[in-house]
Amino acid sequence: MHAIVSLISGRGSNLEAIVKTATAKSWDVQFAGVISNNPEAKGLEVARSQGISTQVVNHRDFVSREAFDHALMSEIDRLGADLIVLAGFMRILTPAFIKHYEGRMINIHPSLLPLYPGLHTHQRALDGGDQKHGATVHFVSAEVDQGSIICQGEVPILPNDDASSLAARVLKMEHYIYPLAVEWFINQRLQIEGNTVHVHPPESQYISFA
Ligand code: GAR
């Protein structure tokens, strides 16, 4: 059985989508814990309502990024996680932390990477005059919002979109592709070859509802 620990900073809607899919599809997983760096994160309540134990490791309590990451790592390892799911976790992680979880830590980012790493992705896609936008699930590597791509979900940009209407459309897609990627991982269907992730047996890794 896989033990999943999720790291969050905010709302927790991706976490909720994953947990609900796990229940609906009877995945052979245990959600060992949810850890937030932000004591006010709404996602902590989401986790508790799903019967998952929660804790706060507040980055403000630590003198350095290294000290924070060290505390986080101790907690994750104490929980026995073999998959770490970053679900709206908004802290940059140190290379030592990333190395420790290489190949077993995944993240979702609200853009079609390599486009728009970083923040304000929806506004940047609008400002760029793009016709499409989306989200990416990827293994975490030392470069922020890079790393091997597991899957991507595309949505159209409509003429009257603003950042919030576009974010809502992308978020729906996130709630589809993140559970999909986790399911592939726990069913051992992912194989990393260089910077490419293959799914076995093959299945589309680029999703578009259009
Ligand atoms: C999601 O849109 C996720 O893609 C984004 O934060 C949001 C979290 O929402 N993550 C990043 O920007 C990471 N670089 P949620 O807390 O409701 O899942």
C-alpha cells in the first residue's frame, strides 16, 4: 500500500479532488498526513473532514530555509511517505530536500509548462494573447516548476476571460489531471527516462476536453 503525504499552503481543492477520487475508486493508499506551512490554510480543514491527520510546520518559526526543510523532511519521513504530493504548496524547496524525494515527489502548476513558471500564470497567459492555457503535473526537480512532465491538461482561453474566470476553468482541469497522475504513480505505470515520463501501458498524457 502506498502512503501519501501532501504539502499544502492554502485552499486544498486539489488535495480534496485526489482524496475523493481515491475513495471513489478504492485506491490502495493511505493518506498518512497533510502538512501545511500556513496555519490558516483552508486545506487543513478539508483534510480533517476527510479523516486525515494534519500538522503545521510554519516556515516563520525557522531561521533558514534549510532549517525549515529539515523539519519538514523529518515529519514526512516519520509518517512513512513514499509519495509526496505538493498541492498548492507555495514554498521553494532546497536542493537537498528535492534530492531526498527524487522520483517520488510531484507537483501541479497552473500553466502549460514550460510556459509561465512562477506566479500569476493566468494573467500572463492573457497578457500574452494566448488562445489556450492549462495545468501541468510534474516530478519535482531542483529548478522551480520544471522537472519531468507526467501529464498536462489544456483549456481554451475565451474572448471575455479575465484571470479569475480563466483560473476557474484551469482549476477544473487540475482536479481531473492531478488524481489521474497520482493514480498512474500508485499503479506503478510511470517510467522516467531522462527528462521524459512514459505511461505504461500508453495513455494520452495531454488532455483536452475540447
Ligand atoms: C492551484 O491552482 C495550483 O496549481 C497552484 O496553486 C493552486 C492551489 O489550489 N500551484 C502553484 O501555483 C504552484 N506553483 P488548491 O489549494 O485549491 O489546490
